[in-house]
Amino acid sequence: MFWGIFWVLTGMEVQESQVAYLSQNRCISSGQGSSGGIGYVPSLLRMAPHYGVCLLVSFFLIFFATGPAGAVHKGAGPLACGSCHTMHNSQGGSASSPDNLGGATGGAVVLLRGNVTTRAEVHKLCLQCHATNGSMAGDLHPPQDVIAPKVWSPATWTDDDPFNLIGSGGNFYKEIDPTTWDVTTQKSLGYGHSIGETDVTPPGGDTQIPEFTCTNCHDPHGTADLDDPNINLFRNLKVNPTGAGANSGIKFYTGTTEYYRHRSYVGGVNGSYFGGNELDSDSNVIWPVYRGTLTGDPLTDSANSNSYGTGTDPVGSTTGTSKVTMSRWCAQCHDNWHEEITPSNLDRTNDLDSRRHAVNSMMPRAAAAGCATGCHVSLLDRINYNDALIQAGQALPVTASKFYTDNSYYLPTDTTGASFNGMDDVSGGDNHKVFCLTCHFAHAGPYLDGLRWDYVSTVSTGSQGANAIPSNKGCQLCHNR
């Protein structure tokens, strides 16, 4: 009961059982929020002035009551179910509106405390914390008392800016309406993943997804267990995403070899660093792909950078023993884009014949100036890629490599690593690889198709228009022409 008062005063919503006594004694009231968010915002301003005694009691309980604050996702303590769910969509028996919890009249799907009428709209609850205009956008969450990282923000980011000024997954701003949080683009023709869409077949996919939202990919309750059979510890990504196709079922490697593991500098909810100090250009909290500044040395930068596991990407792996990249996880829905699932994408009998850009191919470190003459698989020439670009925060994201005891998110320029032979050792697939996140943001971004660079000017069914981009960005970083 006492913690019920705490959650009200700090902007968190509480369960009916926690406020039964309080509502009967008229210490709190329920109401529709109006402070810039979409949904219910408990506020001291809704209390009548003559309830001052209740305020004093409440503050006393806040400062002197004992017990842990509840968590929204596993790993940060006992789950506070009432922050996201309501049993009967009723709080305090408000005479003006018994259903007034900021959700749809009559309740929301799966007992959610938000304006969620279908499973395709579950993101409208997630964005209460993870959008800058959500009702709980500024709330502090245990155990580190930090603000939830934002995946929707009005901040401006361009491909001239470093990657530490945008979330590692990008920004849904151009994909999601700022007022309704409805998707604003046509299926597969926008700025990234079209959360909120229905009956959509992912590009390169084989299965239509009836309802698409955040929880198709991420488990909302999360896990604190590396060996959880249903959820990957990294980003709470599901082992079997909801609505995924025939090649579903990817458990990330759970062993001890560093370059096979997917790792964030945040370190999980109980990590030594839990974020809160990284801001976008609009001063909103984000978890970018790296924090601070980079030196260009993966060993030095590792502690401040994400690292994406490398591997051979077998067609199926649910045990945590196989070495799978993020590309293989994405290929659960976009399976026809992956060369291990559709081998004809890359004709290995004639290495110059690629029918789709590789998403699981090694990036030889020796692709130096002048190499676009036929010596490499992809006719690579990285004369425009250098340490200055890495230090400016615009490095190419790649998978990790066995040549480093600790990896960072980017492709280094070093060409003298162990066993270096001009093309690197490709045995076992244990090297830097191009993968989906090399070119795309995982969520969405400011440019069409979720690209990291302003490469495409228009997209329409079966066609696109292209922008000219300079030689130090995008395709030219690997394929100087």
C-alpha cells in the first residue's frame, strides 16, 4: 500500500490492490494525463488542495518506508506488473470516468494500461517510457535510477553526425506519428520497421505477419538469464520472433569466446554502466552504439562500444552453442536476403557474381587503395575509410573478429593482425563480416529503408530513386569507384 503512494508521486501507475485503501480515503484520484504525453499521467496536481494532510503522509512514507522499487523488465528486481497491466481497467472508482486509465474505453488487449486496441498497437504502451513525449518519459527506473532510453525522439540526426548522437537502433521519429503514434508510411516503403502495421510481409520474407509491433521482436518482460531458452539476453530479443517465417529459431551464442558473443557496453540492467549520460541532439537519453570518443583501436574502445558476434550463421540454432550473427537473427523474417538460406544470392563458383548484397561475408582488412581491379570477392577498395572517420564516430559497423581479444562495433583499419595474409584467415567464419547493421539501423532512421546514409531519394513498389553521396559515406567506403 505504501509503495502505491510512492509510484503515484513519482509518475508510475499502480495496481488496483495498491490503491484501494488510498482511494477510499480520498488521498489520490485518477485522470487522463495532459503533460505532453499520450496516456495516463498520475499527478499531484489532480489532488484537491484540502488533501494536504494526505500529501504530508505520502511524503513521510516515501522517505521512511522500506522495500525495493519494482522493475519493468526482469533483472532489475521484482517486476512491477501494475506499471504496465491493469486487472479491470479501473482505478479508484472515479465517478467521472471509471475507465479513465488513459486507455481505450472498456479496456485494452492483454490487460495493458494504454490506448491499445489490437496487438499491433502494443508499441503505444512501450513508447510511454521509450518516447520523449510518453507519459513516463522522465521517470527513473531501478536498479540504477536511470531514464529509459528513447527510440522515438524529435532530435535531428544526419549522416554528418557521429553515431553516438542517435540510439543504436536508430529513431522511429519519421516512421511514427508524433501525436497518435500510428505508423505514417506504407508497408515496406518507409524509414524502417513499420510498427503498427497489419498483414505485412517483410521484404525478403516468406510469411505474412498479421500484427507487427515492438513485441514481435523483443520480449517485454525480458530475461536476466543468459541461458533462457525463449529469450536472448542481448536486447531481450526473442528466440522465436512472433510471426517469423520458416527459418525461425535463433539463440545467440552463450559460451565464453568473446568474438562470438553479442555485447553492449551498458552491460544489462545490473551492469557496471547502465547508461543515462548519453544524449541525442535534443538532450534526450539514448543508448547509442558507442559512448564518449573513439580512438580507432578496438582494444581501447571496447569498454565504451557495443560488439556484435561473428559466426558461420547455420540455418537453425536454438541451443546457444552455434555462432550466429545479427544477420541470422534478422533472417528469421527477412530470410531470402541471407546467403546461407538462399545460396544463389552469392554465386560462390564465380565470386564476382552477387545477386544480392551479402549479409554474412568476411570483410578482408587488406582492401586497400587500388583494389577495385578484381583481386577481392566484392571488388573492394577502402581508400576512403580511415582512422579519422572512426574517430569522428562514422565508422562502419561489422561483426567481431578473432584477431582481437576485445572487440568494438566497427571495422578497424589495422592490416597487420595475427595470421594476416592479404585476405585474412576465413576459416570458421571468425572474422569481421558485413551484416545487416552495417548499412541499416535496426529500428528506423532519418533516411528511407532505415539506411545510415541518405542514399535513396524515393521508394515505391518495384523502383527507387537515388541520391548522390560523397566518397566518404555509404557504399563508397567499401567500393570506391
